[in-house]
Amino acid sequence: MKKIIAILFTILLSANIAYAEKVSMYSKNNGQTIISKEQKTKQLANITPGQKKFIQAGTLFNNKYYQKTIKNLNEIINNKEDPFFWKGYETDLSCVYQLLGMCYLQLQEYPAAELNLQKAIAIDQRNFYAYDSLVEMYHMEKRFAEAKTLAQKEVDLVGQMNGKPYYNLGASLVELKEYEEAISVADRGLKIAPKSYHLQDVKGYALVMSGKAKKGLPYLEYAAKIRAVPEILFHRGCCYEALGEKALALADFKAVIAANENYVEEAKAHLGKKGF
């Protein structure tokens, strides 16, 4: 299942002898940590050169300057004298490799993305944001069996507090045509994040593909109401088609094609069928 993960960065600064700053990707609540202006001023006054470059890299990434971000991050990695990333806080270097991998992912340089994301995980095996990006890359390359294995690790890691890993696992299972298991995984995720449109989409589409389109429609309509992205519209279009609602299916497939992002060829293939 193709997907684009909307990425929201938050710089987490906590005062101690040194400051642990990490980059956080999109989470189920799209939330960000709020700190006062006074706190931020005090914390920024004591950051190391490496930390400063890391903050700059986050800004560059958000503005889609991926090559400049890569340059900043490599300077952090190559400066082994930095008292933050190399002197007692090595696990935070995992976030540097994570962001580096995400840059290469955006540039569609998949071997480099995989290498750096695996380095991030090797340094800090609890960096589930790196798992998340690596699962995304496996989906882009249609390596769904590997995505399933990694997503299961992600569920084991943070499944009790975050619904997103269940989406990654469920989406992988759908692509592997393991629909009943995908439905079960989505149900588990929905207990944790009942309003997740990602999980609603996975469950709805898995129901459609397992021949239960009528049961799947409410989930897909819920997901589309929250975020009508091409992936969800395509899935809902397939559901409408299965239910014989040709006009509604046609509208969704045309919307997917008009967006010109994902599922364009798949939507065109459906419109090419007899009856459309």
C-alpha cells in the first residue's frame, strides 16, 4: 500500500547538564511539545555546535532543502569532538542518522536511505521513528514482506502507546493479501487510537478486498471525511465499485487522477474497465 507520511518535526529540548534534542516525526495526534519562550531562550543559550546544526537541519528539512540538510548532518557526524552527540549522549546520534535517512528517502535515493535508517536503529533500537521511515521505504520499493517483519518489531516496541505501527503492519498485510490478519491488526490499533483515519482506512480496504465491501464502507467514509488523500479516495472508490455505486466510484477515481500524486495508474485502470 503506497502512502505518504505527513512529517511534523518538533525539537525536544530538556535542560540538564546537557540538552537532549531529538527530532520527532508525524505521530497519531500530530502534536508538538510546547515550551515557553523563556525556557527556549535559556536552553538555546547552552547548546553545542552540533546541537545548533541539528536544529538548523530540522528547519532545512521542513523547507525541503534536502541536500543542505544532508551537509549539516554529515558535519555533525564527522565532528567526533562535539560534547553532545559523541560524549555521553551517543543514542541521540541515532536521530541524526534518522533524519539523514529521511532526506535520502525524500530524494528517492533508497539504498542511502536504508543504510542510514538502519544505522539509526543500530544505535538506538527504540527509535521507532526510524522504523517508521524504513517501513515507508520498503513500501515504496514494494518490499512488503520486509515491511511486515519490521512493522511487527515496531508494534512490539511501541504498540501499547501508539496506533501508527499497527497501520504500518496492517498496510503491509493488505499488500501481501493477508486480509483477515490485516483486519485483526487494525482492530488492535483502533483500541489504542480509535480516531485514526489511517487504521480506519486499512480496516475498510481489507474488508473490501476480502469481499465485505458493505462492512468496509463506513470505515473508508470516516477516513475520507478526515483526510481525503488519494490513497483513501482510491480505496473508497474500489469499495463503491464493489457495491455497484458506479457514479460514486467514478468521482473518487477521477479525484485521484486529478491529484496526480499516488494511485494514478491504478485509478486509470479501474476507469478503463467495462461499465465506466
